[in-house]
Amino acid sequence: MLQSETLIVEAVQDLVRDEVKKHIRQKLESDPELREELKRAVESLIDAKAREAYALLKIGKCGAKLGIALVPENMRKEIGHELASIFEKEVSKMLEQS
């Protein structure tokens, strides 16, 4: 019984979302200036997210360097190889998913 109620609620939510999307699209179609402004805003958001990801990558790189610097010299080479192996595997996974 609960599953069918959940299904109905989700279906109604989807219908409401579709109506809201339709209403938004109609408003944007009737106002090309607003549509362009929204497009520029979305492009700015995408740019900001890319910059954020890049900054996080740089922070991670600094963290790795700091971690290696804190390790005794006789272990650095071994840890460096391990880190390189981990990054290589992760990059390979990312490339396979692309």
C-alpha cells in the first residue's frame, strides 16, 4: 500500500516539475533578452565550477607535496611510486569513463 502511495506522490511531483519547466520555458521564449542573460549566467556558473575544481586539484597537489615532505627521506621514493601508481589508475579510470 505504501509503495503505491509513494508512486503516486512521485508521479504528481514529476507532473508539477514538468509544468513549472514549461512555464519557465514559455517565459524565456517570450523574452530573448532574459534568455541571453540566463545563458550568460549559466556560462559564468560553469566557469566558476571549473575554476573551483582546478583550485581543489591544486590544493590536493600541495597536500601531496606536503605529505611527501613530511615523510623521512629514505621512504620518499617508495611513497612517490605509490602515489604515482594511484594517480595513474585514477586517471585511467577517468579517461575510460569519458
